[in-house]
Amino acid sequence: MNNISAHPDSDGFYGDYGGAYIPEMLLPNIQELKEKYLEILESPSFIKEFTSLLRDYTGRPTPLFHSKRLSQKIGCSVYLKREDLNHTGAHKINNTIGQVLIAGFLGKSRIIAETGAGQHGVATATVCALKGLECIIYMGALDIERQALNVYKMKMLGAKVVPVHSGNKTLKDATNEAIRDWINHPEETHYIIGSVVGPHPYPDIVTRLQSVIGHEIKQQFKEKNPGKNPDYIIACVGGGSNAAGAFYPFISTDETQLIGVEAAGKGNETSMSAATLELGRPGIIHGSMTILMQDQDGQITEPYSISAGLDYPGIGPVHAWLDAKGLVKYLSVTDEEALQAAKDLTVLEGIIPALESAHAIAALYKMNFRSDETVVVNLSGRGDKDMSTYKKEFGDE
């Protein structure tokens, strides 16, 4: 045991990363969250409703599936944590349920969010519909184009979807606009950040809410393999919430190797990648100190990935810290590798993964496992939203 906590210090720092670098107008909101979030998350009334909704509304616990045909292909025992079977099709709803409940405790009636692949937007709109709350979703115009199905879902759920035309019209730009909205409507608004990014205490809030994934993995794996933990856990990383949640209970043990997978796009040697940890350096983005992609003048550079959920130019500060401490090994996977992995999983197991999740599957091919080793891949989302991309790439085969 290495006895390392996955939580930040009182100022919101994980080592050198984290903190809260925010406009003055948002100080009261952030201070209120900082002072109250742990009390709320640990209160019996929150725990009771959160647990109930995860079970009865979302469908937890999600299964831990032994992927036998994929295991044969890889040469070791591969399990899939089926977050794709959650209501709304991804892990995102774990966080949105928790944060909408937090908003209720804080007396906030208006919810805003950013979204890239659309899964966080759909999950936010879903829970706002459940609770009867006003919901505004900011989304890059490019992402709106390539995630049209999720956009329609959000609108059908009663959310207002605001297209963002600045920058490269993707997740970073949507986040910028959501923060501007929050500055203009601080009193009645709660901003549901969709990943382990942003100013403290958001990375810790999202990590804690998503840790249900890792706790279930630990329990379910021991039921199938008494007395053991998996040798590896693999998860894709954009901002990094599904990975933070899956890794959470295992960070303090040396028994399990944790693998985060970033998007290399067209290749890290090109200008079309989103592999932040390989290509970035320290800087501030969206309210926290972390690793981000930037030019020599410190200007944020535009990332690229075929996956709308992974083309973020930064990474959650907890992941920057985990990388610096050597507690997680981070790899990167190209578009081509992710597409092939998606095709393999579909043909071998009848499971069509989200493009984000396909990056985690692709990492299996980049490692050398012994036949007696066990691997859990966090299948963070289902591929419904990416069918137009798959059809474009694969044709009618």
C-alpha cells in the first residue's frame, strides 16, 4: 500500500496542480461550493437520494462482463465495466445526478453545462427534466454537427442548446461560453462541469461522484475472482472523469496498474492530436493549473480527435498529478487504432462502443500481457451517438 489519497489539499491542489483561478464575480459561488460540498456529499439525505436514483433511475450497478472472445484475441482475461448500459448511455449521469442534488441543497434553480460528445449534455438535460429545472447546454458548433442525435435528445428533454462558433467550435470553446454565462447569472445558477476539470472543488466533486464506478469494479471483480484485484484497469482520458472514477479505489494499492488513454488523433508527430500529457506543459485553463497544449507564447493550441469527447486541450489536474507521481501510466491512441478497436469489439462481442471508449479498448493492443493476467476496461459509453462517424469511416461493410 502506498497510502496516497486521491483528494486535493484544502486549497484544491494535487501537488502542483489544481487550485481555483477564477474571475472575481464567481468567488461567492466557488466559496459556497468549497465550504458546503463535503457536508452535502456526506449527509444522510444526499446519500439516500443519490443511491436511490443511481439504482432505480440509472440502473446501477452496471455489470462487469468477462469478454471471452476479446480475451482470446488479446491473450489474457479481459473484463468490461459496462458503463454504456447506464440510462443515457454513458458514465456521465453518475455526476449529473449528484450535482443536480447539490444544486438543490444550494437553492439553485437554473442549470448550465458544457458538452463535447453530447453525453454530458444529455445526462444533464435528463436529470433537469427529472427535477423540473431550467437547463442550458453550451456546445461547439462542430460538435453539434457531428453529434446531431444527442443534440436532438437534449432539445426533446427540454434543454436549450446554445451553439458556440468561437475557436475550433468544440469542447474548450463550449466551456468558455458556459463560464461566461455563469459570470452573468451567478446567484441562481449552478454550473455542472462534466469532467474532473475546472476550479476547486469541481475536480474533487466529480471524482467522488464517479468513484461509484471504481467501487463497483472492486466488489464485482472480487466476486468473480475471490480475494483478488485486477492486474490492470484501463480507461480513456479527455478531461478524465470516467478514468478518475474507475481508478479512485485503486490509487492507494500497488497491486493494480492503472492505465489512462489519451487521443493521439492523426498522430502525436502531427498538429492533429489531443494527447495533452505527451504534448503539453503546465498552464492554467478553465480555472485550474494543469497540463495543457499551448504554443511558445502560452496560447492554447487546438486539439484534434475523431472523438468529440476527447478533443480537450487540457486534462484534469488529478491526472496531471497522477502522471507526475507515476501512479498512472498514460498512453495515446490514434483515430485509426480506435476505429479498429471499435470494429473488433463489435464483431467479437456484439457491443458497439463509443469512440471515446474505443480508445481504451485499443490500448489492449499496445501492451504485452501474460496469459494469467486480468484487465478491466472501463467501457464508458455506447456507440449510438457515433454511428454517423462509423458509417462515414467504415461505409456499408
